[in-house]
Amino acid sequence: MEQCNTGLPEFKIANLFEDIDTLKLAQEAAIKILSKDSKLEKPENMLLKRLIKDKFLNRIEI
């Protein structure tokens, strides 16, 4: 895995057989956060919102 500038590992491809538990936890966490703050406007979610924008805004990867 590559390291991105946040210190968190950057996944390029997940192995569904090996990573299913981690992917489920990530999905559950994302659903929980978005159900309480769908636009990520709460102070505790501002960094997450910025990281998502930095990662995906105006970016196309093939």
C-alpha cells in the first residue's frame, strides 16, 4: 500500500476475500457519519470533507 500525505494507507484495489471485514467496517462507519451529517458540515467532519474533496474533486483515474 502507498502512504498518502495524511499518514493513512491509500488502497488502490481491495481484495474482497481478504479485506471484506475491513470494507464492511468502513461502509458501516460511512453510513453512520452520513446519516447524521449528510453534507459533512459538522465541525468533527470538516477534515473528512476536505480529504474527500482533495482526493476526488476534478480527478479521473482509469
